[in-house]
Amino acid sequence: MKKYYFLILQLIIYATISSAQEQILFKQIDTVKLYMEVYRPQFIDSTVSTPAMVFFFGGGWSSGERSQFIHHATYFSKRGLTCFLVDYRTKNKNNTTPFESLQDAKTAIRFIRKNAKTFGIDTSKIIASGGSSGGHLAAATALIDAYNEHTDDLSISCIPNALVLFNPVIDNGPGGYGYEKIGDAYKNFSPLHNIKAGAPPTIIFLGTTDKHIPVETASYYKKVMEKVKSRCDLLLYEDQGHGFFNHKNIENYKKTVFETDKFLISLGYLKNEPIISIE
């Protein structure tokens, strides 16, 4: 009987930390429909708002799928965050430019803020995250004033409260990634060139042999962030290249998720419990 009771208790605990997924249409441009997948914490007190974590996939603004961060969303929803995997327009799917990608990213943050009560989230604790060009979009929602969709309600802020960036494209200037696509517009599109006071606390993960984002670029980004008195943690991973953090690279995935967890605890967005296995 005791063994049976223990098994039931285990199942209840597992159910308590499991996440639910749903797909929501958040934007339509002509015939193009953009969705976000929502991963909600289960059995959370409905009177308590949770932090939100919004993920943007990478792919040079040309390709990619929102499923890139499905494992991150599953883990952090079990830890108590409401997580969102977001679509945005890309060149290969929609024949668009990086500028439309940024418009969509901003729309997504505004949509989440506007519907905060429906999602049960705390609008003062929205974390934007992404990898590579998705990292650019996350950072740009915080730092870039231009490139707002004309249908957006600009009274709703698209600025997240914290950033978690995986080998992010942060320099679009001459010599930086994407300059051939951006051109002189980098001056009001490149996160590195638009850091300002009040920039959200940020953590950056980067491999030392990344062929797209030099360590010197990330180090300079950190220096400028600290100059305007914003927190910027830079974690370097020796002999690791671009995309080293993805789930298929399981050991680096676990390390970076663990450090992300610590960062969010330090901001007060997560508590130490429940303890969840990183898988």
C-alpha cells in the first residue's frame, strides 16, 4: 500500500511540473499567418502572475523554425515560466528582409503584453531570448526604436525586461554579420550601435571559435552595456562554434540552460524550487 501511495504521489508531482502547449495566431499580413506556441506552467496559483520567456529562432533572417527552442521552453515552463515560441517572416518562406523580421518580433512582444491577463503573466518580467539572428531580434526589441509594424499599438511597449542571448548577431555594421543585407540602415538596426541607458540586464553565451560573432564583438558589447550601467554577463565556451548551445549538442545545451537558470534566479524571475532535470 505504501509503495502504491508513493507511486501516486510521484505521478502527482510529475503532473504538477508538466507543461501544456497551445498554438495562437498573433499576426496576419495578407495571407501570411504567424503563430506562437505557448508553454504554460501547470497547477500554478491562478492569482499569481508568472514571468514570461519569448524565444526567437535563428537562421540569418532567411530560414529556421520556432521548434529550435522547444526543449528550452519545455524546461523553463516546468520551472514556472510561461514560454512562447514565436514565428516571424523570413526570406525563404516569405521573401522578406530582416526589417520585417524585426517588425514581427516587436508585434509578438506587444501581443503578449496586451494579453497578459489571458496568459497570466507579469508584464514587468518578460524575458526575450534567441539564437544567432533570433538573438538579434531579441536584443533589437529592447534597443531599436524603428521598424514597428504600422498596425501595432505603439502605446504597448515591445521592450523586454531581460535578455538571454545565444551567440547573438549584435553587430550589423561594416565587418559585422548581415551588413550586406542591412547596409547603412545598420545605424538604427544594429543592437551594438544602439545601446542606451536602461538597457535590460543581459546574458550572452558565445563559443570562442564562432565564425560569425567574434569574441571581441561580444566583449565590446559587454563593455558598452556596463558603461551605461546595465548588467551584461558574457559566458565564453572554449573551442565551440556557432550553434553550440542547441539541444543536439546536449552537454553544452545543459550547461547553458543551467547558467540561464542561475541568471534568472539572480533577477528574481525564478526560485530555487522546483528542481527540474535538464534533458
